[in-house]
Amino acid sequence: MLSLLIPVLLAAGASGCGQPVYSPNARVVNGEDAVPHSWPWQISLQYEKDGEFRHTCGGSLIAPQWVMTAAHCISKSRKYKVVLGEYDMSKEDGSEQHIPINEGDLFVHPRWISICAACGNDIALLKLSRPAELNDDVELACLPPAGEILPNEYPCYISGWGRLYTNGPLPDKLQQAVLPVVDNEHCNQKDWWGGVIRQSMICAGGDIRAGCNGDSGGPLNCQATDGKWYVHGIASFVSALGCNALKKPTVFTRVSDFDAWIQETITKN
């Protein structure tokens, strides 16, 4: 059954995954307004409360009917929808697609432990109730090859609508910031994360730029030599000291470690 997914993924690649029509520039913390729709696979995951939907996490559109986000973003007791083609939360500009998630279509990694983010496996897949309409504002993310590990200081971008600083406000416009990869050898140094970081995680940043609350589940976007952008990470957790604590890089789930689970989940559902 697993082999049946390969043509699907190849078709996604042929349709131009990871190639935004609107090129990104070089708030996430100490970030900048993104160019509208320059991260066209970025989604807003929203949950219903008191009759209104509210942004809770980011995510990435990886197939027309599938979104990838963080497991810690998901509660089976909540009702969710995904907003694609979003940029400015304060207004509707006609590019948005609001797609509900049906009950039972939330797939959290089976080894995720909700009280232990540092235990890893912080990944979930959401099946949309209908396929997204792909266009200039809504495109598919490319996923990296299984097992791929980026070198230290590889330049990547985080994007999201998370808080602009610890306990700060949420932005209306999608933010982005350059976060260089910190390899696990550096990230696990005693005065950094001190051995917490597993092989299945990526560290990035660690100075004045970082992810923050609300960025969770969103992508770590890294451009390859083929010119395409690949989602190498899913924003997972930051230090209790604050979103941009020195020597405490933002920690992401390493997508390339979960290739088999992603393919199996999509194939079976």
C-alpha cells in the first residue's frame, strides 16, 4: 500500500511545491512582515470558542487535503478549521480558504506524550474536509528526503503569527525571521539545551530571533540548491526563560525523521 503514495507525492512535486510565486524577503520574535503569500503553504490552525474561531497554531499544506502541524496543537475535544491563503488576520482580502476538519480526521503521532514535549514525536497530520484549491496564494510545501540533516548555520526561515515577544501581542500580518540551524552537537552543550535535544529534533536560532507562542506547528523553511523551499521543521517548543533566550534556540520536530509515518498515515486515510 505504501508504494501507492509515491505517485501522489511526485505529482505534488511536479505541480511546483516549494516554489512561491511571490518571493520571500531575506514577527516571530524580532522578525519582519513577510511578503504577502510568499509562504503559500503556511496555514492558520484555528479552534472554535464561544462561537468564534481563533488562531492557535501554524502548519504546512503538504498535499491538497493534508496539513502537517505539531501534536501539542491538537486537542480531540476541540473543533478546528484551517485557513489557507491567509496573510493579514485583521481583514479578508479574498485569497483565504476556510476548510473545516471533520471529527476523526486528526492524526497525532502515536508516540507523542502530551506532558513531555522534550520526549519528541511532536507531529500531527490533519485531513481537510475538502481539498484545497491550489493557486498563486495556496501552494504545497516540499518535504525533505528521509533522514536528511542540515549542517550547522544553514540559513532557514521561521514563519507564523506567534507573539512578537514573550507575553507580547499577536501580530495581524504573517511574520518571518531568519533562523540559522544549530546542529545537535552545539545545541546539546551544557550551557545551551544541555542534552535535551534528540536526533528527531532541529534547533534553529538562539539569539534575538525566535519562535513564540502561536508559531507552534508552523514551518522551518529552508531553501535547497534546486531553488525549492523545503519544510525541514515543525515549531515545537522554546525555553521557559522566554521565547528568545540566549543559547536556547527554538526547537523543531525534524520532518525528515518522520517520512515513513507521514506516508503511512496519508495512505491509510
